[in-house]
Amino acid sequence: MSEDNEAQPQFILNSSKNHDEAFKKLLQTFFAEFIELFFPEVSELLDHSKTRFLMQELLVDVVGEEARQLDLLLETRYKEFDAYILVHLEPQSYKQAKFNERMFIYYSRLFERHREEYKLVIPIAIFTADEIRDEPNTLLMTIPGHDILRFEFLKVELKRQEWRRFIDSENPVAAALLAKMGYNNKEKREMRLAYLRMILRLQKKLDGARLALIMSVADMYFEPNEEQEESILREFREQYPEEGEAIMELMPAWKKWGYEEGIEKGIEKGIEKAVLKMLSKGFTPEEVAETLELPMDDIRKLAAKE
């Protein structure tokens, strides 16, 4: 992730760090699905069974005048060459001056260091900022009648993606990033319902850990509130009554209402609220204890208060 400590306030840096870690895990887990979703023509060229993430690469960042690590660097097999190539993924969550120059510098360093071992380096930037803008992805140096340099990296700008194009997809990355795509306030509820349908389908395909990763990234972007979520869930259960139980089983994984807020604020009432809500929804004390990772004795004491 690109960082510029002098230019960014501390609260932005902290927020970016949390976002970057979650996004990094998403790409590490679902790299093939990410490429297939946004760059299908590139995906066809790669043998994803030969993909592996490499150790962090330390590069000298000339623009920032400091050394930094490339967290998301992988090797994979390029079918046409029958050889291994490098793919550099660079998520970017805020606007940064000369970002295109940084991408070129990282590409140059990777090419300089690995040109004998790898036949190709593919740089990809993923822009996740809230603003809709056309991020430059080229670096040109010219003199009259001659191009000295023409560098262009691949990019995906999530806010410029039309969310409805993805709602029928079985791709887990589409579900994780749906709430980060382009929609207005009037479409927010419709988008959330579409996301829930996607999650319900993915529940049948993914294990619990990978599904939890998808949902944690999605909630990071959606920022739901309890009242709004309960209203949406009621509507969803009315539309899909036969799948109501599955929906309710997923609900605590989205937010664990009151529990996460209670931990963050140090308020025990938050935990109690989450426990009582789940018990009132029909969860057994054992299920509540397992979901919220609380001692059974505490759950029984709270249940006795009802």
C-alpha cells in the first residue's frame, strides 16, 4: 500500500492501515477470483494453479525517499510463455500525488531485480477511495516525434463500477466489494438486499472462514446500523421465507450487534444486548456462546435474567 506519512493526517493513516490489511487478506485469498472478475482477458492467460504469493519485497521508493515493502507480489504461470511472471497488486484507498510515478518506479525496480527470472511483470492498481474520479494510470515522456517512455498499468476504480452488473455473480470478490461500487442513496437499500442474496448463495459454496472474510470486508464499506439492518432483514425474510433460518444464522456474523461496539467502548451493556437479542431470536445458549466467543456461564446468567 502506498503511504505518505507527511501528507496524511494520523486518523487517515490508521483508517488506511485497517482497510489495507483487510483488503490484503481478500486479495491473498481470492486472487484468481479478483482477476477473473475485473480482468477476465488477463485471467485467461494465467494458470492460477501455479500462483503463489512471494515474500515481502523491499524496494527503494525514490518518490517518497524511503524504502518500503510490496505486500502483494505474486508469481504465476503465463500460459503463452510457458513461464513464470510477476503480478504486483497495489490497493490505494486515498488520493496521492504522483501515484502513477510510484507505480512506474515499483515496476522498474521489479524488472531490474527479476528480469532474468521472470518473463513479465504485470502491475495492477485497485483504487478504493470514496470519490469518483478518473485516476491516471499512465506515465509518458516524449520529445517531438518520439516517445521516450510509455508506461501503463492496469487499474480498477471501484466507485466507477456499476453495482448492478455484479449482483448475479457467483464471484465472492463481487460480494465483498459491492458496497464500494457506484450507487446513490436511493439505491442503497436495493444494493444491500442484492448483497444478502449473494451471501446466501455463497454460503453454499464457501467455508465459514472465507465467508466471514467476505462479510467483514463488505461491512467495512457498508457501515450498517442496527435499525436499518433489522428492517432489511425483515423484508428479506418476507421475500424468501424458506431461507429465513439461514438468514438469521448469518446475521450475528455481520455485526454481532452491540458486542463489537461494547468491546470498542468498554461497555459491558453492549455484550449483554447482543446476547439477549440472539436469545430472543431463538438461538440456544450454546450457539450464542460459540458465536460471540463468550463463556457458557455468562450466557446462562444473562438468560436467567430474561
